[in-house]
Amino acid sequence: MQFLMFVMTDPTGEDNNDDVEVWVNEMDASGARILGDRLAPVSQAKQVRVRGGELVLTDGPFAETREIIAGFDLLEAPDMDAAIEIARKHPMAQAGALLLRALDPWMG
């Protein structure tokens, strides 16, 4: 199964000096991480909608929230429990927050 893991900032997170690259290298070597990257600042984001046939663009940030999606990883794991074990090793599990979502097999 494939899982999309959103890497989020969280002001309530603990200080963590662990190097994310160590986690990336370990997961890449094991085949658990398919790809991933950091995202540009939310201030550069655009929300795209079409309403009544008209394009409606909104500059980011879009909501009053303390958590911001800072990056993503696409994971390969046999099930959600295994994906959780992969995610719990990520430094941002301690310093921020991680959101796991299984990819819908019907869409693939």
C-alpha cells in the first residue's frame, strides 16, 4: 500500500535536533520512502477554485491555524500500522506532526 505523509509544523512540538536527512536516507535504502520534499512557504501558495465558471484565486495562508504543511513523503508499507512505525521514526513526529493518508486503491 502507498501512504501520503504530510509533514507539518506544530508550535507545541518538542525541540528536536535530529537530522531529517538521516531518516530520509534510511527510509530510501529500505524502500519505505518512494519520494518526498519540502514545500515552499505557505505565503507563496495559491488556492484555486472555479465558481460559476469564474476562476477564484486566494493567496496563502488560507486558514487561521498554527500547523502548516511543510513537506510530504510518499511511503510504501504493507498496512497503516507499518506506515505508523515508519512515521514515528521521523524527527518531525517529535518536533511537529505527521498526517498519514492511504492512497485510494480504486483511483490507481
